[in-house]
Amino acid sequence: GDWGSFTAEGGVFAVEWMMLDDHVVKFTMTAKTGGWLAVGFSRDATMPRTDVVLAGVTIGQQGKQFVLADCWAYTYGMPLVEQRQSAELTGGWYSDGITSITFTRHRWTDDAHDIPVDEARYLLWAVGGSPLSPQLHSPIEKHFAAGSVPIRLTFDHWDEDHSVIPATHDGPVTFSGLSYLEELVLACVVCTTFVVAVWLFFYVRRRMRQTFQTSDQ
């Protein structure tokens, strides 16, 4: 339908979603934390290659400040903030150790690191206790609660032309995003470099042994 929700066991994390129009979906995620919370859209149940929305609240001299970023998880660990942001913070509140964040995102964009909402087969979630820096420059601690749930975010009022919406704005942290092909090429280069380095190590070690043996004779 045009709306839905999920609540983790014990209520440590919950997320609700509602379609605002043919292109925009509103999400509200709530967690028992004064640190950070995140929701991910994935085609499988693993963290790598997951479209992540990371958010939290910082409380300082200027009061409460809510932070949100559209991220991409290349592997396990802290996801990287994308240069092009497709999620927009629209509201938030914090009280008695509970944080709630509301954001919107388009169902389809021209960003290779945005998984279309309708194509997500798993919803990943995580909650951490460490605060977020305003520009997300500082690393965050590992989550204390996380999980995934198979889900189909389908909507009754589907716009059949599947219009592609440009990513909304630049992100708070500059990161040069790569396409899937560029990621594959980069991975091949890294693997090849590693193999060559290992081969050179053993080759040099064997040549040195041969040299020492010759000098002993």
C-alpha cells in the first residue's frame, strides 16, 4: 500500500513510511538512543552495496541539532557520505533517550548509488550510541543493535513512466562517488596489485636465498 511500518524486537528501532506523491516517500525512524540511527535499502540482506540514510542528534551550546546524510556502504563498517544527496531531513526530535528523524527521498533518481525504493528487497537498520558530528567528519562507534527484514515497499499509485528525479543537493562531505563499473575496475586493479606484490615478495626472497647459497659454496 501507500504506507507501512516496521518495529524491531523490544522497540529499539522503528521506521514508518508513507507515499507523499507519485515520486516522494516520507520516512520516520525512531530509536532508543541519543546517538545515531540508520536505515538501509538493499537488494540482499548484507551491508555491502546498501543505500544508507544515516542520522542522529548532537546536543551542544546551541541546543539540539539534527544531522542526516545519504550514504553508500561499500563494505562492512561506516558507510561513506555521498557527494550527491537524495535524502532530505524534514524534522526530528529527541527526548529522554529517544531520537526520531523524519526525511524524504525520491523513489527513483539518476544516482547510481541510490537503490530505487521499489527495488529494495531488504530493509536494514542499525542503532549506535555515539553522537554524530555536524558535518559527519568524525568516525562513529559500531552499532549496539542492528538487523534486517525482508520487505517490499510497493505503492498502489505507481507512476508508470518511472520518471527519474535528479539527486537533490550536494552532500555535507565531499566524496567522489563511483559507478558500479568503476567500482568493479577499481576492485580488479586492487586485486591485481596485491597479487603482483605477493609474487614479487616471494620471487625476491627466492633470489636472495639462491644468492646466499651460491656465496656459501
